[in-house]
Amino acid sequence: MESKLKIIGKKLLVVMVSCLMLLGMTPVMRQAFAETQHDDVITDVKLTKEDLTTPVGSIGYGQQMQFVAKFSLPNNKVHTGDKTVIPVPKELEIYKKETFPVKNANGDTIANVVVDPATKTITMTYTDYVESHSDITGSLHVTVIVDSNIVKTAKKLHLKVTMGNGASFDLGELDYKGIQGDSPDESLMKWSFFDKDDPTILHCRIRVNAKGGNFPYISVKDTLESPSVSYLKESLQIKKGKWELPAGGGYYTLKNEIDVTNQFKPITYSGNSFTVRFNNIQGEGYAIKYDVKLGYTPVNQEKIKNRIFGETNGQVLINTVVEATYQQSGGEANGYNYTIKIHKESEDGQNLKGAVFEVIRNSSHAKVGEITTDSNGNGSLGGLLKDNYTIREKKAPEGYIPLDSDIHVTPADFGADKAVLKTIKNKKNPKINICGEKKWNDNNNQDKKRPDKITVILLANGNPIQNPDVRPDENGKWKYSFTGLPKYDDKGTEITYTVKEEPVKDYKSKVEGYNITNSYKPEETSVKVTKKWDDADNQDGKRPENIKVQLYGNDKKVGDEVTLNEGNKWTHTWTKLPKNEAGNPIEYTVKEVGKIDNYTTSYGKDSQGNLIICNKHTPEKTKVEGEKTWDDADDQDGKRPTSITVNLLANGKKVAEKTVTKDDNWKYSFTDLPKYEGGKEIEYTVTENPVGEYNFSSNGGYNIKNSYTPGKTSVTVTKRWDDAGNQDGKRPNSIKVQLYGDDEKVGDEVELTDGNWTHTWNDLPEKKAGKTIKYTVKEVGTVDGYTTNIDNSNTGNIIICNKHTPEKTKVEGEKTWNDADDQDGKRPKEITVNLLANGKKVKEAKVTADTNWKYSFTDLPKYEKGQEIKYTVTENAVAEYTPEINGHNIKNSYTPEETSVTVTKGWNDANDQDGKRPKSIKVQLYGDNEKVGDEVELSEGNGWTHTWTKLPKKAKGKDIKYEVKEVTKVDGYTTEIDNSNIGNIRILNSHTPETTEIKGKKTWNDGDNQDGNRPKEITVNLLANGKKIKEAKATADTNWEYSFTDLPKYEGGKEIEYTVTENTVKGYSTDIKGYDIENSYTPKKTSVMVTKRWNDSNDKDKIRPDSIKVQLYANGEKKGEAVQLKAENKWTYTWKDLPQKEENGKDIKYTVKEVGKLKGYTVKVDDKNHGNIIITNTHTPKDVTNPETGDSNRLIPYILMLLLSVTAFMGIFTFRKLRRSRL
């Protein structure tokens, strides 16, 4: 038993001591827990834009902003592991879960931050850094957006942050715009955003034809404009579907989408851009998705730029740069606020002005700016990120050598002032001298062309820097020098100095080292001589086949003798002859070598001053004389005529006639007759026109005898050959003729031969049966190759002419140029074509553009001595061209430059809204205002575009101006052509579509807006053929009227049916009649309930009244009569069917006041909820007292300790008493 008591005692003692220890520790433990979370260290909280400075103001759905908190830690109170929890307002959403350190400028971690979107808290856990440092301040920032699950509509948000200690920070008013929605008129849209987990990945999206329009094509070009950024080509995806916009607005979604990426492969990439073309779009839409990879990790606020360009038919749909800003949560304001400073000085410490440095950011390889040092040698560049940089000297101070290596800056180089200073020294640039001399190679200034001075130009690395005038010194030396020249250029590279001179007229310059030699080539001239023949076209055949001439200059022979002949058209030109001698013009003459028999020679000049040698020969003459004798018994029968006609024939062809009479003693003569023709003596013969009843006879000379025998006559026939002296060798040796009398043969055929081509039939009867016989002569048979013409008009001189036109031929040819129409200007003005007959040059022709580069040698004999002549052509050489002779055509080839021209037809007609656009048009390409090729048809089938390729770039050495003109006139359209860029010529046809307008009015049936539910504005939607295209706002300021103007009247050539709808007006019903809209609303009612409460110890003092009166107030104005409250109505009353709102739409504020004042009571009215207004009347009874108040939290532990102590002592006392009683 005793042992049990001992055990009980010990246990009781342990329990009591433990309780005492626990209670004693309670205040201490409570103090340690409170200090582990520090809610009083936050000094400021605000919402900013990405720069961590600019207030947000307003923001839309899903747009990011920065939640910035500043802190200041009290010294010696914050310990390792302590925390600070910052709650984010419930209206905001943390963008992503993340952790990051808060570091100081030296990189020491002060705290680690955990950002938790689930709890909407930011927790800082402090490191041991806070144990050993004082006066710690800093900030952190986290990316947030408006939580659309909490804030569902646009409104102004009043945001506060309340810390655990009750401290509150007002974030100000945030104007939340809500879901703005996409535009129903959107054709192209582009946006991009960073990956939440990998900041080096940028996601890009392009929306095509969201509005569901029809287009012949849409071309989309995407270009990366930031450095060190590249496409992840395998990520590109194209989907096709139908873009749909929710009724009432919102964001597009692609319905019934299918992947069509393979239809557009391969994608056309060109460096930092790609192009996708969507053809024949008929309402369908497309989504382009792709990713971009950064070649480095971005820092906070870094912007990546991406341009999108889209067009259709020359109409630009979009051309804008989309920026994606990387927003990174962090522990310090890591914005564009760091500075690089430079101090520039010489080796001896002298400040240097004018040095220029480029600053390059290493991660993006982009130049971010330049630094130029001032007169103190100082310069700086601010607004930089804390990153690695390279400083490169672009320009050294004047007189100094630039640095040959770069200077590097690391993030660790930046000090607490967010700046880094680099002191840079430069070496001086040494000076050098250059000397030279001008020399003359002009035969000691023979032609007096040498100038009094020259200008020598000094060049440094090819760029002129000095140009002094140089004159001969007293010794006649043309020397010059340049002193004090820098040895190195701005890049530290040794300068290459050279000299040249301004051109000296008539001299050529040659530079050797720094010496210049000028050479002068004396002026040259040319002399042309032409031999002319005055010899009746070589009638006598005495002209030689060639002659020789000698050129003389100032009476001295110049060169060798020159042969002139028919082949060179008896002309020759001496070229490249010296023009002067001893400064004076040389007089050139030409003399004929030797003497030409039977010719006299004279010299002269033509109107152009060319020399003429004229050789004259007077052709030999002869005469034919004869006498007429009569054998008619001295005209016994009186038959002798008074005159006769004698015909003179030259080689059988009549050339003259003469009438002979008795007065002439019947004598005649033909004088001044040419003795030769073609170098051969002419055979002259005579005939006589028939003399009636007389016979003609001749002794073979030129005397004629006429005998008269009654009834007799004679007929003479002569064969004449017209065949160019039998050139073709076709003339027969003889022919036969037959005499006919009255168409009857007379006698036998007679043969005419080469020895005698004439014959006379004598003693022919003159008459028959009293009528004169008609004698004619006919040729027997035909002569191949000849036509026969018989002149029977004079029987005394019947002529049978056999004509053979010697076959002539001609040589025609064309010079063609395979040089793209002389694009490069290499074609000569003329070329010389030589004609060769049987290999011997006989003629030449000058061919020019004036003859369309065609030539011909006409009237050429086809035969020579009966053999056909073989004609060929050659061409004098044409520089830089390769000749090709095909027959008589000559082709010269030269390969010129080529280009291409592209034309695109654009339509500005609201997508053919009025249906007036033609299905096709024709265009014509022009080069220098001349048509090029045929007209080309443009249509929707070829995308209204065409490219002409392999076009000559130049013509006659100048660039061809290409332009395109529209051939087809398009009724109802105006045409604008932009030919400024031949790679993209634009033809824009504009047609102003017919327009109409829609007007309407909104009327309200809502008790004149009694409840104030009427909105400030309503939205009226305009539908075209059932599809929403526009919306308009109507307000009281517009008298609730609205209008849509400048609306297209047609679509696809058909008139559009316009209707209107209205965005839902909450609480109102809508009735649309035509374009007028009526909205109806039944005003809401409310009720007010008041309850009287008594706080008077259940009326202990019996002073409570039996009833009181209360008065209802609406916005401070009495409403109705006062109402009595009493015990019978349970001290409560309800006013019903009260209007809820006033005319301005605001809720009416209902309050209730007690009428009069109750003695002994104080009154308190709680009217926060007019559905349960409480009026409390308080009276304190006289015998009721309130206990003293204190810190109950402090008293409770001490009271417990006292009670436990008493209990412990009592337990000990009882234990000892029991123990003694046992003893």
C-alpha cells in the first residue's frame, strides 16, 4: 500500500510539474510562432505594365500585367526560414506556378519565392543572408491577369491587398474591358506568345479569312525581324475549316477543321521569312500555327518582333509588326536600366574626344547603340539589360589608331549603381610623307597642247583626300609632295596611298608609284579620194581596169600607192593620218600615178572637201553620107515623089531618119554619130521607106537607087536581136523567114545568118486584081527563150525583133542581230557586205538600220558566157560579234543581259460587289514605248498575274524602260498603273460600288426608365443577307437613332437584303419593325421591413413606451405617412410594392427613422439591408454594472497557474497526511 502511495504521489507530482512547465512556456511559444511570418515588411504593392513602372489603367481579357511588391526588413527580427506571405486579390489570377530567388546586386540570395496560382499567394522564405545583414530592402514582381472565372463582365475593379496583420494596400482602380471579341470584318490576324515552360520558344498564330469572304487568292508573308531567331520548320501546321464568331461577339473558333499542311508543302522559306499562298478562297478559313526558336534565353521585357504582310489582287490586307514581350517573374527590376560608361584617353593620360564605339548584345548579336566620347573623353549608353556585351571601336579619335580588339562586359561588371566604367587608351597615329613627279611624253610639247598646270589627286584607300595644283619649277620639273599623312586608317589598318590626276585634255595618264606620265597622241585625220570618169560610160572601151594613186602630205609621199577600180568603186580613204606637223595643219593631196592613154586628168574637191580625180575622154565620132539616084527615065511617068525617107540603123536598130529632097540634090548625111558602143565599132546601115512603084537597091554602102518598073515593088526584112549581145549564149546561128503576100506564101523560106541578118525580095508584083498586095514577113518556127515582134508597117524596112531578156538575178540578204535588239549598245551604225561573183568581189553595200538591216544587189547578170554565175557574200568583221552566214543572210551574235517583268491586276471594286468585273482583260507589254510580243490575257485562272521572262535588259546600251498597258477598256472602272517596279507592276481597276444607307430609331416602353434599367447605349447589328457585318451604338445623345451609311448595295451582282437585330438588353423584350426597334420593360418593385429592438434588460425600469412611430424615407425624402410599431404587431412593419429604382436607373436608398425622441433611450438604426432595417433602442438599468476589462489573453494563463499551484499544494498536503496516518 505504501509503495502504491509513493507511486501515486510521484505521478501526481510529475503531472503537476509538467502542467506548470507547459503553462509557463505558453507565452514564449506564442511569441516564437508569431515571429516566423512577417506581414509587416511589405511597404508597397502596385500593378504595372511590363516595364514595372507604368500604371496599368485599363486591361483586356487575358492581357498580362505585373504584380509588384516592395519590402523592407527590420533589423535583427527576421531569421533564417522566416516567411512573408503576400495574398493576391481574388479578382486576379497568377499566370503560372514558379519559383525564383530574390538576389542582391552581388548575386547573394536574400529569399526564395514560391508563386502558387492555386492559393493565389506569393511566399518569400528568407535565407541566412538576413542574419548577418541590415537595412535590407528589395522588390519582387509576378505576372498576373484578371481572373475571368471571378470577373465575368467588363467593370471597374477596386483592388486591395490585405496582409495577415491587417495592413491594406490600395492597388487603385483597374478598368477591366472584359472580352473585347474579334472583328467580324477580319481578313488576316497574327498574334504570338511565349511558352510557359520554355522561354526560348515563341508560339505564333495566323488567322486567315475569318470573315468568310471570297478571294481569288490571299498571299501571306511572315518575316522574323529580331536577330538570332529562327523558324522551327517542323512545327508549321495549316488547318482548314470555317471560322465562327459567337452571337453577340467573342472570339473566333475554327469549326470542322482538317489538317491540310501537306497541300502547301514544300513551304517557301527565304532566309528569315516564309510565304504561303491560298488560292480560290470561297468562304473557307485557315489557321497557320508554327513555333520560333530563340538562340538565347531572353531576359525580362525582351521583345521579339515578327512582321506579317498579306495581300490579294494588289489590295493590302495587313502589314504590321507583332511584338511578343517576355515577362519574367523576378526579385529585382531587371528592366532596361543599366548603363555602360567609357572614358577615352591617350597613352599619356590626355582625354580624347570623338571616339565612337558600337555596343553589341552578345545573346542576340544585335547592335543596341553607339557611344561617342565628349571633350572630357567620356561617353555612355543607358537603357540596357543586365547582360553580356561587346564594345567595338568604330571610329578612333582624330590622330589616333583604333583598338585592334574588342572590349567585353559581363553582368558581374555592373556595380550597385547599375553601371560599368571602361577606361580605354589609344596610341597616336604616326605621320608619313609622299613625293612624286609629273613627266610628259608629247615630243617636247610638239602640238602645243601641254597645259600650264595640272591637278594631282592624293587617294587614301581609294578615296580622294587632297588635290593640289602642280606647275613646273624654275628647272622645268613638275614635282609635288604630300606631308603629314596618317599611316593608319580608322580601323587600324595601314593606309594605301595612291595618286592620280584630273584628266588633261588630249593626254593619256599613266601612274607608276607616285610618279605620273602624260602621253599625247597627235590629232589624226583622214583623206578620201574618188576617181570620176568622163568618157560617156566608157563608150569607146578605152577605160583601164584600174589606176594607181599616191597620197602626199605637204608634197611628201605618204605610204604606198593605192589601186582604184570598179571593185572599190574607184574610191579610197586613208585613215589615222597625222593632222598637224610642227603645230601647223598638214596639207594633203593625191596624184595619179602614170598617164592614161586617150584621157586627160584634172584634180578637184567635192562639197565635203574630199579629193576628186577626173579622167576625161572624148568618144570618137563618125558620119554616114549617101546619095539617092533615080532609075526612072528622069521621072518620065511623073511617079517620082518630092521626098523620100532614109532610115539609119545602128547594129540593125533604127536610130535616126532623114527626109531627102531634090533641094538636097537627093543627098543626105548623119553626123556626130558615136563610132563605138561597149568598146566595139558600130555597124551602121541605111534603109528607105518604100517609094510607090519604085524598086529599092543599094550597093551595100550608103547610096540608094530607086528604079521604077510599073507594078513592081520590093520587101526588105532585117533581123534584130535584143539579148544583150547574146549574154546568156542562147542566140541561134541562123533563123528562117517567109515572105507573104496577102497572107499567101511568096517564094521559099530565106535563111538569115550571123553574117547577114537582112534580106530583100525584089521584083515583087505591086498589085493584084487592081489592089495593092499587102506584103508581110514571118519568122519560121520559134526561137527558144526569145519572143518575136514583127514590124510589117514598112515593107521597105520590115523588122523582126527577137528579144531575150538576159536572165537577171539579184542577191538579197538580211543582217540579223542576235543581241537582244542591241541591248548593250554594242551594235555598229553600219556594216559592209561584199558581193562575190564566182569568188571575185564585184560590189559592196553599206547596210544600216535605215534599211532595216536589209541589203540587195539587183539587176545582176545570171550568166557569164552562157554559164551561171555563183554569187556569194562576205562581211567585214564586226567587233565583239560572231558572224554566221546562211545563204545570203548574215547573222551576228552577241549575248546580252536579260530581265523579266511581272504584272498583277488588282481590283478595287469591293470584291466585284456590283458584278461588273469582266472575266478577263488583256494587257500589252511595252519596252521604250514599243510593243513587246503579243497581248496577254489575265484572268482569275492565272491569279490575274503574268510574268514575261528572258527580256532584254538594255537597248542601245541603255536600260529598257518596260511598262505594261491595259488593252481592254473596262466599262465602269478607272485604271491606275504603277510601272515603278518591273518586278511587280500593278494595274489597279477601281469601281466605286453603289451604296445605300439604313436608318432606324429605338423606342423605349419602360415607364420612362423608372427603374433605371435602361442602358446608356444599345448595340444594333446590321445583317447583310442574314450575316452580321456591322454594329452601331445608339444612345440618348443620338436621340436613340442610329444609321449605317455607305453600305454596298450589291453583292455578287445581286442586291443585298439588309436587316437589323439588337444585342440583348437585359430585362427588356424586343420588337423590330423594319429598321425601328422597340424595347419594353416592366419596372421592378421592392419592399422595406423595419423591426424595433429593445436593449433595456427587458424593460427592467418600466420606461419602455407602448408604441413608437417610424417614418419611411426614399433617398432622404419622406414617403407616405408614419407607421406605428407596438407589441401587437411584434414591433415590425413592411412597406410593399415600392419602386426599386429612380428615374436615373439608380437603386432608391430606403431608410427608416424613429419619429420623436424617447427619454432615457439611445437610438441606433441599421439600414444596410432595407429588407431588414433594425432600429435598436438602448437603455441601461441603474443597478447593472460592467466588469473591468483588460487583456484576457494575459490573465487566463496566470489564473490557470494559480489554480494548478493550489491544487498541487493540496495534493502534496493530502499525500503527506495519508502517509503519516499509515505510519
